[in-house]
Amino acid sequence: MNRLLLCIAMLLTLTNAFQPVQLSPITRGTTLQQTFRSIALQAASGWINPSTIVPSQINLPPSPIEVFLIRDRLVYVKHDDRLHLPQSNVSGNKARKFYALNNIPASAFPDAIVSYGGPQSNAMVALAAIVSSKNRELDDRNNTQGETDHDDNLFSELDVIEDDIRLRAEEDEDYIESMTIEDKDFDSMDIGEDELAAQPKRRFIYYTKPIPRYLKKNPNGNFLRALALGMEIRTLPHDEYSRLFGGMHGGSSMAPADLDIPVPGKSLWMPQGGACSLAQPGSDVLATEIVDFWGASGKGMALAVCLPGGTCTTALLLHRSIQKLLHQSNYKALDIRVVVIPCVGDDEYALRQMVQLDKTIGGNGKDMPWILRPRADIEYGSTRRKQGGYFTFGHPAAAILETFDEMNEEGLNLDLIYGAPAFSLLLQHWKVRDDPSCPISGRQIMYVHSGGLEGISSQLTRYKHNGLLDNREIMA
């Protein structure tokens, strides 16, 4: 079958007989040639093709929208931080990205999810939570007693597991490294039924660079929670990690050719941050919520939908979804644009990431969201000046903390990794009028809150260690 698909893809590649056709929201703009080539390459590689996954339809209530008056300008805040997926409880931006993955029934869920990134990644802990929820679902189905009350105690159980990991890590610096579970062929092993039942039913394998010594000794935050949820960590030397996953410029949406496949044909490769077509359904839902709201409440005014960007996956897919809706007759009068505020890298990095993803899922790499750039007439320090005015991702900065405090006083709680840096850049353009180069000029603003509030305490601790905050302020 794999050989047949590969032959089909080769034939289509050599001909231009097929023209673009509308297939689905996920493959909008994809040609049959691109579709068969993608399926063939994935099948030949041994990985599941994400575009072939059909999740169950689960309707969630729209995330609420709250109106703020900030510096004499109205802001509509779309509270995705209050959006929670069933069973996994994943929230915020990752609830949109992994909406479809979360909706796959446990019985049809991939045997293994494989991804990569930093050791405190939000995507990492979200994937760990989803895989863990599928294992709990399978446990419920296999439980002959019909007892399913362990879900009610999930968080207390995780707290116990986290405490145990902390204690063991304090006693043995190499404990975290020893948690790596090497791939095993369980079918060829002499394992009893009870032992086999205890093995993870669905696995989450995560590649990262060497874990910093302080984190191995004192595991915390997303890293600790993901381990407690059953994540299998794989650490690679810096040069090997860069070779496999693309270093600072990001990796391909396809899995590295020489990466081990845990279960051939039943493993799903998830690019860093969830940057793949599987994130499209969640963006479609978000787009519908925004367009419906603005159609009813916008009074014909132009709208800029602003959101922070890491891989900028949500920004690109939201742009595609909104543009598709605006071409429908009942929405043609609306003027809505998506504006991404890069928080990882700069505008060039954001553009590269979006172009690559757009081409991967069938676009031409030309129809992109607007990218908000720092103003050139503001004096920055030497580090930010080298980065064109953008912040260094994850690094404490006085300007970020000032925005964080100002927004708190306005009643808008933001995190210090994405929310506050994004708003800091957004506020630079707050008073700009009649400037066509400014993507928010002359428009109402909707800010999509991406979540991340659970990490504020550990983020503030870093500000304290950098001398930007004292103990009294952290406790407040």
C-alpha cells in the first residue's frame, strides 16, 4: 500500500494535470498532487499523516470576551485563557492548537506522540496532559468495576507524583536522566498480563537539549508537571539536537528521517509548538467565534485581531480561517485582519515560520497575517537594538515587568512570557493614527489571551533572581 501511494505521488509530481480543488478547512488550497504526495511521504516514512486524522466533533462554548479601557482605548479581550478542553483540561492557545488531537477517541488515538522543544514548553505539558487523559479513558473502559472516580483525584495524585520526583531529584542529580524509557518491543518480551497492563497504553516522547543542572536538581513548572503526567524525556547533545530539529531557525514539519519511530504506522509526529495541519480545526472554531461576535457587535468598524506568536501557528491558521469566512456572502461587509506580535525571535523569524507552515498545508506562502514591528523611533538597550526592538524570548526585562504591572492595575492579568511582552510592543502603537504601515491604526482591537497564567509565580521568581523584583513584591 505504501509503495502504491508513493507511485501515485510520483506520477502526480511529474504532471500538472490536476488543478487546485477545495477539499476541507484543513487542506484549503491544497492540490491533489500535494495531498497525495503528503500522504505518500508520511506513509513511506512510517509516521501517521496528521491531515488524515478525523477527530470527533465536540462543541465547546465560546471563550468569553471582556471589554477593557486601556489608555483611553477600548480593547476586546478574547479570554482563551478561560477555555478548557474536556478530560485533559488543556487551556489557552494550546486548547485551540490541540483541539482536534484532544477530540480523538482513546481507542483511535496514536500509540505514541513524538515532539521536541524546550524543557518548560507549554506545548510539551499540553501534549503530556492529552496523552495522559487518553490513558485514563482507556483505564475507565477496561475497569470491570466501572470505577471512574480517579479523575476527581487527578490533580491531588499529580501533586503526590511531583513531590516524589522532587525528592528523588534532590537525592540523586541523575534521577531525571534515569527516567528516560528506552523503546521496547513488548511483543517479544516475557511480560505477565499484570505487568503488561501496567505499561503505558499511549506514550508521549519528547526530545530536548540537555536539561540544565538546576532543573535536574530542582524540577519545577511545566517540566515537572509533564514528567508527572508520564512524559518520556529524551535529551540530546546540542549539536545533535540542532542537526535533527533545525536549531534556532526551527525544524521541518516532517519528522527527521533518521529519528526512531516508536511504533511504525501508529506514531504521530508533532512539530514544535503543534505547527501542523492538525491545529487547523481549533483555529476554525476560534475564527467562527470572532467573526460571529464582530458581525453582531462591531457596528461596521474595522477590527485588528492581535495575538502573541511563538511559532506563529495560531496566527497563520486563524488568518486562513477568517479569510475563508469573510469570502462568504453574509460576512463580506466585515473588515477583519489578524496581527501577530512575535515573542520568539523577530519579524523575519515569524515570517519564515508562517511561510513554511503555509506551504506545508497547501498554501502558496504569500497570504500572511500582519506582523507587528517595534517602532524605530524608540531608544532601546544594546541587546534589544540588535534584535530590532524585540525582546529576547523568556528573558526578564524591566519593560515587560512595567507592562505586566500596568495591565494588572487595569484588571487584565497577563503572563510574562507571551502576554506582557506582546502588550508592551502593542502599546508602542497605541496612539498611532492614519498610518497605513501600522496594522492597528484606525481599527478596533481584539486581543486573544493565550493563557499561561499558571506559570506567573515561577516567572516572577526569575525576575527576582535578576534583581528586578524583591520578595515583598513576589508575595504581593
